[in-house]
Amino acid sequence: MLLKEFAGQTLTMRGIYEQHNADTPYIKKNYKNVLLELEEEGKIAASNHRKGTFGDSVMAIFPKL
């Protein structure tokens, strides 16, 4: 869902959460977990951050579709 909605964009984790979570049952931790999974799977790139974490200011880089 995030790959499609944010294709070709670079946003902070907080920006993704703020733009996407309205009218969804997801909390911030859900977004952090899925962004970590997408990064580990090589589906997105991210700015430097500690392994196993995805802080509010970490930039997520989504590829174009």
C-alpha cells in the first residue's frame, strides 16, 4: 500500500505517518515496522539510521513504479 501511494517520493517516517494514518487503524509503530521490513527487503532505501530502528526523522526513499 505504501509503495504505491508514495511511489517516487522521499519523505520522513513522520511525514508518511501523518499523511497516511487518517481513517486507518494503524499506529506509528505499525509504520516503523513496515518501513523497516520494506528496507530489509530492498523495496525502499532509507537515510542513515541505527539498525532495527526507524525514527521519525529517517527519510524513506520510495522507487517509482
